[in-house]
Amino acid sequence: MIYKSDAEIIIQICDAEDIRILKGVVSKDHVHMHIEYPPKVSVSDIVKKLKGRSSRKLQEEFKELSKQYWGKHFWAIGYGDMEYGKCKSRDG
């Protein structure tokens, strides 16, 4: 099943990039993730790696996707994100 493979691929990519998945859902047409990542890494770089690598791996595994998306975008262009930081009190 493609959803299961997509989730597994995303987990592998995150593990390789020192990204911790706190929560995640792979749906029919989108992915939601709550992640923790090193501050030196930008969200846009994370998204680019996740979309690029997962697209390539899924199209290698499922040849029908390769035929359907050849020369097209597998994932939608763009992404939405919300960032949260840890706050320290003034008292330390």
C-alpha cells in the first residue's frame, strides 16, 4: 500500500536527517507532521528533502506512479508550516 510505504520512507528520511517525528498522519492527498529538528536546519530544506526523496523512492517502488507523474510534480508545490519554540522564564 502506498500510504504505508510513504510513512516508512518519511520515517527513514527523518531518521537520517536528525529529525524527530512527534506526531504524524499520512492521508490520501496530504501529510501532517509535528516534528522536532536542529535549529541550524530550515523548514524549507526539510520539506524539500522530504518531498524530493519520498517522491523518488515511491516512484521507484510503484512503477505506475512513475508513469503517471513523469515530468510532473508528485507533491503539490508549496507547504504550510507553523513553528513553536521552547520558552524559558526570566527567572531561569
